[in-house]
Amino acid sequence: MLQIENIRRDAGTMPWFEEVEREADSWSFILMGYGKCVYWVQGEKMLLEKGDVLLLPPGATYYGKSIPSLTHEKYVTTFSSGAGGASPLPLLASDQPLRWRCAAWELLLARAQTMAQEWAEGAPYAGVLCSALLLESLTRLNREYDKGPHTALLHRQGELMTAYLRNHYREKVTKEDLAAVIGRSPGHAAVLFREATGQTISEYTHGLRIKTAVYLLRHSDLTVADIAEQLGYCDPSFFHRTFKRLTGLPPSHYLKEREAPLR
């Protein structure tokens, strides 16, 4: 089992600098949310941008810093792979740093956000949950790595399809709709979407809807039924099941956090 040592989120315009002069004792898993920053890893310069992952093994020496006038967001998880036994993944058996443009970036970002929140709040069993989410993220990264680098065309097609879904996620979006967006057959579009995001069209759509639902539960005066209908769920019970499956909590939990209206 992976042992989490620390999780942090760096964001904003404040200057950031980090240096590890001696050989690191732990792994570092770095995921870029937006913007740019730069690392020098064992003398090699690496410019990290939105969607990039940097995996640094124990023994790596490095330093990193923000770029003047540019904002950035990244999530940094330090961990050990556990004492004894074989590494659970081939990437964790390597002693070489890995920089990777991740196709399933949005999914990994969601996992990183959950990990950072759990770690900061110190919720019961947060370490167990964070270890599980980290292992899932590294597993998806290893699968991508095994397939080899994605082409620029796949990235572009993935961006076109996800952009369409972000604009139409309240509607019923089919593989035929996405096929029309990229000019491919429906079956091919569905396969490309999974390769580009790590999720099915349905999984991605539900993720967008539930993320919006959380916001509306906290910051609007709509009822749960109204939110479900507004987000395209005709059956409130299905909305409740989907919401709890994706967040681990019922909608009523977020209603308690609703902001009081201004008087």
C-alpha cells in the first residue's frame, strides 16, 4: 500500500520556489491544474503546463519555481511505495523521472482535488482514501504510459469533444453528437473519447452535472428536485443515487452548507 506523507496545493500569483539538494527519500507526484511553472530535474529543464504530470522517484535531485507574471496551480503528493515486496506498478519500479502530458488529466485533477481536501480537513481515514485515489491515478498514468505518447490529433479531438460536453452537459449527449463534432463514426468517437479522457461519455457527463449540483446546493436557493431537473435528471431518485455514488454524500449534506441569503 502506498503511504502518503504530504499533499499540498500550490496556486496563485505568489512567487514559489522549492529545492531538494540532497537525494529525495520519497516519491513526488505533481499534477498541473493550470498555468505554467518550471522544474530542473537532475540538471534537465522541464516546463510544466496544464495537463502535465511529473513523477519524481526517490533519489532525484531537483528544484522548481514559478514563472514571473504567470499564475499556476499544481497538486504535489509525496509518498513512499511501502516497505518490502515488489512495486505495485512498473512506473514505481523505475529510478527515472517521468514527465507526461496526461490524456485523462481532468479525471486525475478531480482525484487530486479530493485528496487535497481530505488531507487538509483531516477527515477520519483520510490517509486510506488518499492512498487509494493516488494508486488509481498512478494506475491510469501507467496505462497511458504503456500505450505510448498520444498524438496531437487525439488531444485536439479530445478537447473538441469535452468542450462540446461542457456546453451541453445538461442535455442528453450521445456518441452520435460527438461523432458530428469531430467528423468520425459514432463508435470511433466513443473509443477516442475514452482514450482521451479515461472515462466514458456518460461518466464524464455525470461528473460535470454533479460538480454543478454541488455548487448549486451551496450557492443557490433551488430545491434538490429543481437542481436535478435543471441538470437533466428526470428521475430525482436516480439523481440522488448518482450524486451519492460520485461524492460519497447525499445532496442534503451540501444543503447544510448553503449560504444564508443577504438581507
